[in-house]
Amino acid sequence: LNWDNTIPGGQTVYVVIKNTVNKKSETVPVDLKVEIAPSYINPKNLEHCALDSNASLFDINQTVSEIIGSQTNVSVSFHNSEAEAIYDNNPLPGLYSISGNYKKVYFRVTNLSTGCLSVSSFDLIINQTPVFTTPKDMSICDIFPLNINLKTIEPDIIGNHSNLKMTFYEAEADALNNHNSLPDIYILNSNPNYIYFRVTNELTGCFAVSKFGVNTNLKTD
């Protein structure tokens, strides 16, 4: 018999038990209690860049506080499938390594007092390195100081790829740390010289660093 209770939180129903032989009956009250499933917030997807150290290894435990918020007396476990989350089978470790560039992870929030549960999911994503072309070294027949318009070099590096940002630097460490970027018009005072550049995907934040040389055979005036 399927029946929906009509009072939030539960109610008392009455069961009539009949003896089919002597026709006697007895009415028994039964209290039904409906527990509320634990609430949750779907966490932000966890994203790494392909060039990150241990890019395939994700700390999925870091999502727990975002999932449960200020709730107490609840537990969170992670699973490979919705079915495993519902039946609490094969929980994943807190540090979880994926193969490929994408994996959906299901989580289960359980009220430790009532056993009631909620299930949802989030994604683990490895974003790819921006695509670019390293330009050939530049040889300029001019005298120092040289004024180089770095903006004119950008199309040779990123082509028509969208959502890419370019910045230029004198040192590789600056390029890696995104510090001390050069102005669009760069004044070169010595020879030989390398210019480092950083290509950043503005949607994912992933980046790559490379360089090209700038040389002149003419002496300073």
C-alpha cells in the first residue's frame, strides 16, 4: 500500500487489525515520522592546469566545507557513480587521481542521527595549456637603444586563438610569476637579449612561458 502523509514532519495513522475467523478487530495507532534530508551546496568544480605539478591529483576533501556549510552532525563521502553514493559503496580517498582531463565525482551527505541522505555531484577538470607559436629570433639592423613594439609580435604568437592574453618580460622568473611585465613599447639597450612572454587563457587562468631573441650587429651610436 502506497500512501503519502499529509502533515509535514509526520503524523499518527490508525491501523485496523481484523481476525478473519472470529471477525473481531482492534485499532492500533502508528506514529509516522518524516525526517528531512540534509541540505547541501553544490561546490565549485575543481580545476587544474595541464602543466601543474601533479595535475591529475585532486584534493576533493577541500569541497566539504563548501558542501555542508554550517551544518553539524553530518558526514560527507565521495563516489564514482550516483548509485555508489546512494548505497554508500566504494568511497573515494580524499586525494583522488583521475585519468584523462575530466571526471564527475558524486558526493553523499548523511545525517548521522537519522541516516537520511542527499546526493549530488561536481566535476574535476584538467584545463589544457594555451596553444601558441614561438616566434623566430629577431635580427634588427639598427643602433641601440631600440624601440620594439611588442604588440606587433602578438599575432605571430597567438594567431587567431580567442581568450588569450599576452604579456612580455625581461626574465623567465618574472614571466612565471607574472611580475614586472614590459610596456608595449620596449626599449632594448644591449645585445644579445631575450624577451620572455607569457600566454594566459583568460577563461581558465592556465598559462605557458617561452622566449625569443632580439639581436643587432650594429654598435651603440
